[in-house]
Amino acid sequence: MGLDPKKVRTAYERYKDDPVSVQPYLDYATLVREDLKHLDQLFERVHFFESHYVDYLQAQQHLLPFSEVVATLQAWQAEGFQLVIMSNSSWDIMPANLAAWQVPFDTVLTAEDVQAYKPELTFFKAAEQQLGLTADNHWHIARGYQSDVVPAEQLNWPMRFGSIAIKKNPAARPIKTVSDLTAAKVWLR
């Protein structure tokens, strides 16, 4: 096809993290299809990306956590930490994802539940309200910079950010950046 996979991935990530692209709320499957149509337009393709829409949704049900995640979350849970997952996914996909995580989360909150996608503050404020979250009673551990770190900063949530490649933004800075989930444990005390 002559497309640079890195450029396509970057374009997709930027678009799905743009608050404008997730308003108003759409069902997850519809949102994915719209995102793929956007890629077709951006890269001047005729239904190339959109034609893989069903494949994309099926692939979402087979995602596996990073190697250290399951053991780390199980250890945290054994130590008494409550685990909450805040996902831009939907309940069509979450059961398969949760099974792969092998951890019984205390709460699972999806975009479908709150009718808003991260990075919208509506999503985060719904989590605050439903779970009684304050800046003093939880840590927000995120992998998505624009989708998690920026809105968490706006609510003054203490956070950790894990990513190998970090794009610095002076407007929102996590308290600590870690290379993987295991490295975040020391900061939870």
C-alpha cells in the first residue's frame, strides 16, 4: 500500500486522543468506524482502513497485557490495594480483556457506562463521583498521555505515567514516569 505504519499509528493515536473526535458520545463500534474513515481520508484511501473495521474490533478482544502487568496487579491486590480500570472500551469487548488480565478488578468503568470517552473531563468526573475519588485517596496510573495524564492533571489527581516514549507537555506533568507497571509500586506508598 505504500504507507508508513508508524505514520498511520501516530495519526490514529492523535486522532483518537483529540477531544473533538470523541464528541458527542458514539457507541464504541461506531467510533472505531469513524476513526478508520478518518484515516482513509487522511491517507487518501478509498475504504481501505474502514474495510478492516470488523477485524479491528475482533483484535480488541484479543489484546494481552504487558508481561509484568498480571503479576504486579495480583500482588497489589493481595496487599489490599483496590484496583479500578477506566477504559475507553465497551462492554462488548471488556469481558475478553478482563479475562486476559486475570485479576478481579474492584470496579470497571467504561466509556459506555458514562457515555463519554477519555480525555473528556466528563469521564474523569464520573469516576470521581461514582468511586468517591479525591486527590488524597488514589493514584491514577496511566499509559495514555493525552487521554489520561492531561485530564488527571486538570483534576489534580496524583498520577504515574508509564511509557517508553514520552512526549513532554509543560501543561501536564505526572509526578513520576516509570518504564513499566512494576516500577510504579515503589511510588504507591
